[in-house]
Amino acid sequence: MTTTRLDERSKDLRRVIVRTLQKARRGHVGAAFSLIEIFRVLYDDVLRFNPQDPKWKGRDRCILSKGHGCLALYALLADKGYFPPAELDKFCAPDGILGGHPDAGKVPGVEASTGALGHGLPIGVGIALSQRIVKSDSRVFVVLGDGECNEGSVWEAAMCAGKHGLSNLTAIVDYNKHQSYASTKEVQDLEPFADKWRSFGFAVREVDGHDVPALRATLGALPFAADKPSAVIAHTVKGKGAHFAENNMKWHHKNKVTDQEVEALLAAIGEA
Amino acid sequence: MRENCLKTVYELAKTDERIVFVGSDLGVGVLAEFKKEMPARFFMEGVAEQNLVGVAAGLAMEGHVVYLNTIATFLSRRCYEQVAVDLCLHNVNVRLIANGGGVVYAPLGPTHLATEDIAIMRALPNMAIVAPADAKEMIRFMHASVDHQGPIYIRVAKGHDPVVTTDTGPFVIGKAVPMRTGGEVLLVTTGVGLQVCLAAADQLAAGGVKAAVLHFPTIKPFDTEALHAHAEGAAAIVAVEEHTIIGGLGGACAEYLAETDLLASRRFKRVGIPDVFPSVYGDQAGMMRKYGISAEAVAATATTLLAARPKAVRIAA
């Protein structure tokens, strides 16, 4: 499930991330590469949005709850025209709007400021409840990390979403099986992960998180049940697309990225 | 005070569709009419305060004005990061109705005593903090709360406290209220501390010392202008609060006064709970007395302070 070949768009998006990384010399590379197909399919095929009117009432709301994966989100927001691509060159710069975690007060298209984990799903539940109150058909997507699911607030929110049967809410978990220190199995085992979501009242599907057609089919089938929130467990590879960074914890967050490392990443992406 | 606070949420919600109520696991029957008449805007989401605050933030991001009610310690201690990030960073219109501010829950012990809530909420940008003195002031504040931009922490007292405020006009968030003016002593207070200070002022008057009383129903934004103006007329300033002496109203006064030249010719003292977890039970009034938050103790503190004022620069009477 995790040896999927990448097409040119997936490679190009990774190249954008690497160039962004090169300017700041730092960033959460592993998470961004893990997430990129999820965001690509959301923004290319699933979400309703209008970059010319980021706060358009009829939009679907997408929250990156694992804020450290923001390089993937920024690549897609730039690609869709939420801000000029030149802004990517100012990643983490004092005069830039793109920080190491996404800031809703600065970045058009970012729904909620995240970074501290376990905040996105409760906020997403509140937004989903609001859509129900005002009888809007806008949907809410929250992208979570697997390590993030150690947080109790994720499960408080899951319980709440299940109770309300929020079929307009989808939680997508980037399940790359690694967190900062080591594997999720070693640090805090999440299994049986899909069953956990089911038991909290979600309709669950699992998918290869790098298989674009499979992601399209899965996210295109939402909601999975008419009276339940949906959960997508996306099986991914941390650092996917650069063989030496894959499942390599040194690339979870990388500081002092050199030009040689940038060239190595670009070369590896070309071969992926 | 709590009953009137929640009743006002209900009354306001009847005419303002933006208003939503979110509770944790409150007492049976709380806001039953609200639930019955406006079920789509009534939520009771269980003993999960981190989620409650996030949900409230999400609702507020969509334009709702959210009144969130649970016990003060759980709102201030348990979900501080959610309050900081979800509410304050996003500057959303969530009103935290915090039951049992201070030592209301004295019989229940230190897990339920909100004795540092003002201090930690004060440290958050965008947060407003309000502690009305009685039910009438609470109702006036609640009407003013609807259109305030940003989160508000509302410190709710025990209830059935004597009504001591006299204003009937609109409550202005961020404005201190002079209850008594002029005198050698200035008593500065918030919440139910106002009762204590008014009684202390009476005792001082009986002893021939005139005391002004400046009430801060809003602790943040802090009305430094009012503090400055009233401090200028006094020789001794005592800040009285049902809260730790660290970082609350007294702390706010100390921070301000220390950066002026006012203390060159005046004495200042904080009265409140010392840096401890209260170790006794009993009731709210008893615990306040234990820590010197009583009319007698405040009057004595003021008298002592007055005697100790800097003599070389004593203010002419």
C-alpha cells in the first residue's frame, strides 16, 4: 500500500516544498511529503472554494490540524492562487505571512491557526455544528496527524461529533506510523485505529494516502454514512518521495538544510 | 448572580439568532426554556472542557456569539491552551461564564477554588475579564457583552450576594466605577470584594478616616486612568480581591503604580489569598476572613498603611 509511484503533479508539488524549504533552511519535510497527496486531491477534486473570496460562505472548510504539515498546505494554496507563489520564498521570514505553523490571521485560505496539536477537530466540530444551525451544505474537513491522535482533545471531539452524527464533518488522518521520537507503535500505539474511530461513531474507510485515484474515489464517496461523521485513515509514508527521507526521523523536522541536501531531495523526487 | 447571568443569556438569545449556549455537564434543568425553545442553539457537551472551548471557537468563527458555561477552575486551568489558542489567538466572540470564581466552592477544597483565574487570564492578549459585584451588575454587563469583539472571561460569584451597586445605566466594559470618592484611603476592588470594601469604608469612617472605593467590574482592559485619578487623592491604597495576591487586580494595580511616581508619596498593599492552596474547608466568607478579606481586616490594613505612609512627602490634608 505504500510503494505507490508518484505522477508529475505530485513530484512538482514536492519540488515546490523543497524550494520553500531551501529559502528558510528549515521545515517539517517528512510531514509535508506524507500529506501532499491528501491536500492535492482535496484541493484539485473535492473542496468547494474561491481563492478570490477566501471567506465565501458557501465554501467547504478545511483545517490542517497537524499544523507542522503546513508546507504541503502552502504549496496547494499557492497553486490555487490564494497568495502569490513568491510568498513561498519568504517562508518563516520576518516579513512573510507563511510561518512554520499556519496562521489564519495572515494566510488567506487558512481556516484556523494550528500548531499545538489536538485543536483542529474540536474547532471543526464547532464549524460543522454551525453549518447545521444555519442550514448550510458546506462541509468541514480536518486533517490530523497520527501522533496528534495521542491528544485527549481529539477523542473528546470525536465523541462529540459522533453524538451529533455530523455527516458534514470528515476527519482525515495522515497515518504514516511515525511521530517525532519513534514509531507510533513504540511511542503510543493507536491500534486498533479504525475501530477506535468506529467506536466513537464515525463511518470509516482506509486508503493508500499516496494513491491519487484511490483518494479521489474515497473522498468522492463522502459522506460514508448519512447520519455519521466520516473518518479517512490515509496510510502514508513519512517523507514519501525522497527515498533517503522516507521513515527517517532525522527528516521529521530538518534544520540547517544545505544546498546539497536540497539537490539530493530534488534528485530523489525525480526518481520516485 | 449565576441564575441572572444565564437567564439573561436566554433573554438575549430570544431576539438575537447569533447567540449560542454551550455547557459542559451542568445541573439538571439549567436553561430548560432555552433548550426547549431554541434547541438548535443549545449544546450540553459533557465533561470535556478542551473540546467545549474548541467547539465554541468553531461556532464563533462562523459568526455566532457563544456563551460557554462551566466551573471556573475547569475553564481556567484545564483548557488554558484552548483558551489561549482557540479563543484569544483567533480573537473570537466566546464568553466564558465561569461558575465559582474565587473561593465560592470552599467546602469542596483546592481542586475547585479558582484563586488564580484572573492572573492567568490577564496574561492572554485579547482576553477581557469581568467580575461583577452583584446580580444587577451582572445583568447590565450581560447586555453589554453581546457586541464586544473578542473573548470574555466572566467571573461568577456564589449568588444571592447583597446588591451593592447603584448604577442603572449601560455597563461599559473597561471602565472602573467610583463607589465612594475622596479620602486619605483608596480601596480598590473587584467582584464581591466590593461588599467587603464598602463595609471597610464604613468602619474607617466611624474611626474618622475617609476612604474612597473604586470598583473594577472589568479587570482587563484595566482602567488605569481611573486608578491614577483616584490614587492621586489618597495617601494609602489597598487592593482587595478574592484571588491570589499574585497577578490579579492587586498585581495589575502594582504594575501600573510602580511605573508612575505615585508611590513616592503613597503606600500600597495587596490584600488577597497568599501564595498557598487554601488548606481549610468551611464556607466562602470564612475562607475570605481567614486571609484578611473582611471589612475589619481591610480597615485595619488601611489604618496601618496610612500610619506608615512616607512622612517627608505627606500629602496636605
